[in-house]
Amino acid sequence: MNASRPLTEELLAEIGRAFNSRDTDRIMSHFADDCTFFMASGPEPVGRRVHGKAAVHKVLADRFKVIPDMNWAIDYEYVAGNRAVSVWRVTGHAADGTVLNYQGCDLWEFRDGYVLNKDTYWKIVRPD
């Protein structure tokens, strides 16, 4: 683990830029070794729980293979102590033809300025 660093809005913006680069090594440089990513969907009430830096790295790398142009446009973000919120719109085109265009948010928890928990939510879009 790297030395402690302050959690700031600029750090949160840098993490967002890392995600938009889709460079998983760059993204994971912001995560703690014992991090947990709670995905928006999955078999558990919390979505899908992915624990540990190596496991999160793999999930993200696999996702970017399927959705190579995945992009998050930030609506707003704020930091409160060791927690932060990001509200965004995610877009992209999946290999199976699915088009992503969802509003969502991340609830972040940090330890020493590194992501400990990333909890993702997004809207379910359905025709009326």
C-alpha cells in the first residue's frame, strides 16, 4: 500500500479520469489491496460483491473488453470525510449490440485516500 493521501474532489476527479481511460492498472492504483466493488447487478442483494484488488482488476478488464468505449460523464461529485458520492451518466456500446445510456451513482468509501469500497447503482431503463 502506498502512503496515506488526502481525499479531495481533485482525487475523485482523477479516479474518474482513470476510469474513462479504461486503463485498469491506472484505475487500480487508486484502490486499497483489500478493496470491495459492489456491482450494480448480480446474484446478491448488494449486486455482485468483488473483493480484493486482483479480482476487481479482472472484473474491470473483462468489462472493458465487452464495452470498449464505456464512458462516465460526471454530473456532480462531493466528498464528506472518508466518503464520497459521484453522480454520472454512463454510455457505451457492448459487443452484443447493447447500448448503455444510464444515470447512476457511486458511493465511495476511502481509507488513507485509497478506495476501500465502491458501491455502484444505476437506473433501470424500460419502455413504459
